[in-house]
Amino acid sequence: MFDSQVFVEEKVAEMRERIPGKAVIACSGGVDSTVAAVLVDRAIGERLLTVYVDTGLMRQGETEHVRGTFDKLGLHYKMVEAGQEFFAALKGHTDPERKRKAIGERFIRVFEREAKAFGAEFLVQGTIAPDWIESGDGVRDTIKSHHNVGGLPKDMSLKLVEPLWDLYKDEVRQVARHLRVEVSERQPFPGPALAIRVIGEADEESVRVVREACAIVEQELEAASEKGAMVRPWQYFAVLLPVQSVGVQGDRRAYGRTVAIRSVESVDGMTAAFSRIPYDVLERISLRITNEMKANVNRVVYDITHKPPATIEWE
Ligand code: XMP
């Protein structure tokens, strides 16, 4: 049986020994990186600088939310605004692996800059077991290179420390609860963020569209579960497809974009089943996406594929 108290005690002691100097951590505010930051903060305090990079790819309201979380946890942190750098790195890339690698590399370069300014030698990452299992360990195929594994440049000067390496998602959540990290009940969110929820090139405008659609999906599913109409799914979001289709708006022909809704039930993200969302909840999401959004979206579809054969994210 996994015991989060024992895990925390042992990891804090281990981190104190492994990190004699200064360290930086890339913290997105997600469960994994926040838990890793709190663990290392307990071990070395102000010698850890927690860096949040605003990649321009985050969810609605994310940056403000993360700032509040860091303040509450008393972390020593810095917020870096780097949106334009990320969009420049993504320009012209449509292949999912190229996109992931471009983002991973940009991340590391930004951290190297921050690490240098801080005088850090170590890079802490919140990598968990499914990240490296699915990134290919030489035995298994590479399914997707998760940015915190696949994108690391070979010439990286920082020494890598990964305190959550052996843990699965449910274990990380147990540790989060133990550490009173408030994010513990939030749904998982991928490192490459909204860029992999825009199929094809993720430019600033497409990311804005998928951000708005994701916010509607989140609001409606959370409202429906609060009302007791359904149980809150494990993970739920929107994906912007590079498909246009014909529709009608008033009495005019329209040619608009397509949004797919993805919602799954899972324990650890390794396998998943699509959620059985009540039709009236799906209807509300569809109406809001097609009516409220400034973007021209005239078709909404629901993804009814399990993992396997699909993955949870589309890229
Ligand atoms: P897939 O799409 O591979 O996702 O079925 C399994 C779970 O992992 C999340 N995910 C990521 N998490 N870095 C992460 O930290 C990534 O690059 C990444 N890609 C996918 C995904 O959202 C799901 O919860």
C-alpha cells in the first residue's frame, strides 16, 4: 500500500541530500509540478526558485489562479511572460511530435535563462510514471513524447531531479492531499497545454478559440455535476479541428470550424473510457459554443472513443 506520509518524509530527506546548491522548477500549477515544488521547497526552502512560464497556451484564468496557489503555499516564485516566444517556436508546425518537441525545447531554454539568472545548477521536474512509460523507454514504442521527457535537449546544462518519477496519478493526488496542495482535485492538464488541443498549427487565434471552448466545456460539466445531473468526469476539454463544414446562419450559408468535445473516465490516464454525458448537458455545451463564441464555429461533435485504441488527448 502506498503511504503518502512515508513518501513525503523520505523524499524530502533525499532531496535535501541530492540538491546541495540552488534549483529551479518549472511549475505549471498542475498537480504534478506543484507537488514536486512543495516537496523540494520543504527540503531546501529559498534555494528553490519556482518558475511559472506564461506560454500563452494556458487555460482561461490560469495565470491568476496559479499566482494565488503559489502565494498560499508560500513558495519562492517568479512568473515569466513568454507567449510570443512560444508562438514563434510553433509557427509552421503541424506534426504533433514536432509541436511537442518545439514546446519542450522552448521550455528548457526559458528555464535555462531563469536558472542562470538565479545561479541554479539543478532542474526539478514533476515527471510521473505514465510520462516516461509512454515516451518510450527503448522497449516500448514512443506513443507521445511528453514534453518533460521527450523534449529535453542533449546539451542541457542543468542536472535533472525528478522526485515523482515512480508515482502514478492517483498516488500524486494522495501526496497532494497530504501536503494540503489545493490543486489536488483539479483535472489533469498536459504540459504542452492548449497547443495540442488545436489540431494542426497552433497560432495565437486558434489557441484563443480552443481556450474559450475549453472554458465552456469545463463550466457546463462542473455545473451539471454540482447539480447532481452527473458525476464530474476525470478529464474534459475541447479540441479545435482543422475541418470546416457547411452550415446555415439565419438564411445564409455558413462555412465554419469544428470543435470536438472530449471527456473521459480514468484512474491513472493509462486507459480511459469516454464519459456518458447526459444529452441535455451536451446540448447546452453545443449551443454555447456555437452561439456565444466570437469565433466562427458551426459544428460540435462528441468523441466516443476509449483509450485504447485512442489516447485521451488528440495529439
Ligand atoms: P494521453 O493523451 O497520452 O494522456 O492518453 C494521458 C494523460 O496525460 C496527459 N498528458 C500529458 N501530461 N505532459 C503531461 O504532463 C504531456 O506532454 C502530456 N500529454 C498528455 C493527458 O492530458 C492525460 O491526462
